[in-house]
Amino acid sequence: MAEIIDGKKISQDIKDETRDKVAALKEKGIEASLAVILVGNDPASAVYVRNKKKACEYTGIKSLSYELPEETTEAELLELIDKLNSDKTVNGILVQLPLPKHINEDAVIKRISPDKDVDGFHPESVGRLSIGERGFQSCTPAGVIQLLKRSNVQIEGSECVVVGRSNIVGKPMAMLLIRENGTVTVCHSRTKDLREVTKRADILVVAIGKPEFIDASYVKDGAVVIDVGIHRKGEKKLCGDVDYASVEPVASKITPVPGGVGPMTIAMLMNNCYEAAVMQNNL
Ligand code: GUN
């Protein structure tokens, strides 16, 4: 029987800690703020943006909302980013992805000042993470590190295997685990003998994007299993990249879906906004 790693509880703790830190900043006359930009009518994005604004409200971070029509041009979006980059009252800038097809996402990500890049997607943020400099960490992998640390999982010296190599999760996840002195292997859908690799893991982080792909045959007895995936299963149910029913009996600790990694992303975003305000005020 695995211990369940409760992402809802841990994310709530982080939001509460951030709320306290934001309140302490306010006492010094500094109001942390986040600009959230949504372009177009993607319903899933609208939900994410609403949740981000709610989390801002909870933590005391001022949120500025820019909801732009589908027809917004790339030039118009870049112009708004330029304006927010130079606005001293804005600490963080978040452009919700995906963007409409006529807008080049890379160009948009690169236009956000690295000082305000609270998503941690700018190449400078990625580079800083790789060489161990201070900078914004991508929220989901940073959330996974918090789940491990706050569940007393020792990363240092452990065999960590990351399944998936995306820019948003797999690659930054590997970098953060290295920073914590884990022994890190990255594997993916083209890995020759995936089972042989994942079976070595003391800590297995799965972000392969395939519903219930990892069953018990991929997992060493007693491993800690972190599931970054989220998929719809039928009408109402959600599932992850891990076959929970199969893996739970062999793992020592496991994250559920929902209620595992998911809620951590927004909690870490709030913390990044606080950090942005601290850095921009030279504290
Ligand atoms: N779309 C899905 N996840 C994310 C995220 O973490 N940040 C942004 N900006 N867009 C997303």
C-alpha cells in the first residue's frame, strides 16, 4: 500500500505561505502583481486563467487581466507585452498557452522580460536553471520538487528517472533533480527498453502524455511515483499517465490524479510572482 502524496494539501500550504509573504511585502509598501493575458476563446484556457486569477486573489497578489479577441495580431500582442515589460507596477507576466495559430508562441515567450517570466519558459530562464543561477523555474517541475521534499523523499543520491522530454516538464524536471543531487536519467517514447530504465528508479516522474501508460511492470518495488499526466477518462473521470490501480500496490508513495501534481502548478506560479516582486525591489 503506497502512501498518497496529497498535492491538494501541499499546494494549499504553499499558497498560505505565499499569502503570508505577500502580506509582509505589503507592509513594506510593495504590492506584488501579475498580468495575465488570454488570447481567443479556448474553453480550457479560460478555466486555467480563471483559476490563476482566483489564486491571486487568495494570496493577495494583484492580478491584471487582459482578455484579447481571437483576431488579435502578433504585433498587437507583442506591443502589449512591451508595455507590461516597462510598467514598474507589474511584477509578473503570463501569456496563457496555446495561442491562436497565427501567433508565433516562441516569439511571444522570448518577448517577455526574463525578470517578469513567472512561467519560466523564456530561454534565459531555462539557461539559468541549467547552470544553477537564480531565475524563474517552470512551475510544474518546481511543484514536483516541493511534493518530494515535503513528503520527506530524499532526492540526493537517488536514482531519478524522468519519462518524457518536453520543454515544459521533462527537461526542466531533469535539471531540477540534478540540482538536488539526484542521479538522473531521461527516457521517452523512443527509448529502446523503457521498462529496463524505469525499473531502476527510486523516484519515477512520468510525463509521457499517454493515459495510464505506466503499469506495475515498469515500477520497482518501493519506488516513489509522480504522475504529471492528466487525461479525460470517459465523461466525468480523470486519469494520469500512470495506471494507478496497478502501480499503487508496488509503490511506496504515489501522487493521485486529480489532486497530485495538478494543483501544484498554480501554487508555484504564485510563489514565482512573489519572488518577482522581491527581485524587482532588490530585496
Ligand atoms: N497552458 C497550459 N499550461 C500552461 C502554463 O503552465 N503556463 C501557460 N502560460 N500556459 C499554459
